[in-house]
Amino acid sequence: MWLLNYIKEKGIKRAFVVLYEYKIDLFLQKIMSILFRKSKLKNIIIIMSHDDFDNNGGAFYDYLIKNHYNQKYKIVWILNHKKPDELPENVYGFKYLRPSIKKDYYICCAKILTADDLIIKKVKKDQKSYYLTHGHGGISIKNIEGITVLPDTVDYCLVSSFNIAEMNAKAWSIPYPSEKLINLGLPSNDVLFEKEIKTSHIVKKDEYNYIILWMPTFRKQKTGRNDSDKDYEYGIPLIETSEDMKKLKRYLTEKNYCLIIKMHPFQDENTYINLKKERSHNLIVLDNKEMKKREITNQQLYVLSDIMLNDYSSAMFPFLLLNRPMGFVLSDLKNYKRGISIENLDEFMVGEKIYTFAELIHFMDESASGKDSFLKKRTELRDYLYDYIDGNSCERIVKHMGL
């Protein structure tokens, strides 16, 4: 009955896609759960991350491989994209939206299931499900209540500090207080504490006087979701016209600064075509495809950069661990339909508020001259948001899992 109603509402093509990519898989999982309901769980770890091998899931996976956990455990990736041609020993990959008996067998028999975005629901009660936290940690400045709803099957949710656990619980639509909330640190932040982190494949730092990283959150998605009621010539706020772009590029060239604009992976590619055309020695534009192709991570960008430009994105929070200046581009605050989730905004935006192009130039000049009037507030916020500032999060997580 549901199929006929769905066909009437969405059409036969969409109904077939949903049936093939989702419903058949759920059916196979139910069959597997019946067939293996009495069997013991296997040494299998399921991992699913935001965009495959990235974010907290990717960092946790890297730790497991580096420390040879794949010799004891079968590590199974649930992927949004094509499986890599080569994977390490005892590591497997399966498409999320594609039925697979083998994949569903692994999900059914795994001891540990992890995710930092879409949750793979556990099938058996004695399985352990970990939400490694989506995004960059900290709290969500933009309003996501009702968007991220963690299922009851999740056993543990990582937080960076119990100071913000209640805000995290609200954002994830789970009760508070809750024993599910555990403070072990976030895997992706461990990378920031490594003694050597490769960045020369992005840009050569000694070629520039100063490097600025701009990570705007998405405004418009391919799916049609639009969180701003304003369109932008370059897909980003503040740079409104071609004249603004000319001024920016001229300024960067004269000062020998490098501005790296890292587009949000959800941002509709069609909205920043004009921005990509403006690429130059001093203006680097990176999107998700470019990041994957060149094997660039957000953590490498953080370490490389002298300052960060942010807005309503949680990208600011890991950058706090480096304790470098930040500016907040808020020129479209009135146009931002998603809204802000916290009332005391100034307590979390510890940096210059930028509303105009002139204020952007002023902030970059002040920072490059060594002025840092927000150092004390930034340090206090870092210590409030992070109970662990040591790079040992993965080690604590592995111990908690009993691996």
C-alpha cells in the first residue's frame, strides 16, 4: 500500500530509487538479524563519516590503522561515494545506498558501530553504537534543532566538555542529563597536536607574508535548501560585486597575503563558479572535490593558517585549540534564515565582528601587525569548551570501547 501511495506522490522513478537504495537494504538487515540473532558478535568495527575518510570518523580510522587495530578487527566503511581502489589489510568498503548481503551481515554482527553524520542503527542490543559528533565539535552556533535527531539506538555521544553537554543534547534532540553523553575528546582534533603535519602540498608557507583561512558555512544546497534569502555573485557574503573582488585581489597581491577560501561541502557548486574563476597565486579556492583530489584536510588548513575568517560555522572551535586570531563575517546576519541557536553570541564569537569590506581589510591588517585584543577571551573560551587539550582523544575512545 505504501508503495502505491509513494508512486502517486513521487513518481515511479523516485519510488524505484528508494526501494533499491533503502528499503531492500532494511529488509536484508532484518533477515540477517533473524538468521544470526543467537550468534556472538564478531570483531568488526563499522565506520561512517561525513564525506568518507574525513571528520571524526576518518581521524578515528587513521588512528586504528596507525596502531594496527586492523590486525585484530575487521574495519568496515559505509561509504557515500565510490570505494577506493586500494584499502589496507582487513578493511572493507560498501556503498551506503546500495543493497549488499555482505554489508548487512557485517552491520548485524559488528561489536562497534560509529558515525559522525548519518547513523547506522544497531541491530542487536549488545552492540555498541557511538556518535563521534558531526562537524567540528563545540556547539552549533546556527540553529540545527530538529535537523540532527539521534536515534535511541545510539549508546554514546561524544562531547568536548560537560560545560556544553546540555547545549549538545538539545541540538541532537536527546534528553538531558543523559548517561549517553561522554567526554573523551574529539578524534579530528588529535591531528592538531601532531609534531609534524604536512601542508606544503597546499601552499608553500614561506612564499607569503600571511595566510588567511576563510571557511564560510553553506547558504544554498543542491537539494534546494536555502538558508539565506540573499544571492551572492561569488557564493560567499561580503564580496558583493566584481569591484569588491578586484579590491580584494589587489590588496592580497600588494601585501603578499594568501587567502584560502574553503567552501562548505554542502554548498551548491553552481553558486561559486564565478569565485573559482578568480583563483590566483594569492587567492586559493578549495571545494570538496579539490580537497579530496589533493588529499587536503581541514586540520592541515588550520595548522597552515595564521588567522581564520568564520561566520556561523562550528569550524571556529578546533581552530581555538591553536589559539590564533579569528574574525567573524556577519554581513548577512539579517538574511540568514536558519537563525542562531545561542543568545549570548559574543561569549562564543571571540573575535572581530566584520560587517563591511573595509572592516575585513582592517581586521587582516591589525592581525598581521601582531595585534590580538581577543587573546584572553579566546583562551578562556578554549578552556571552557575543551576539557582535554592533549591530542589523546582516540586513545581514550579505544579504551572506552574496550578494543
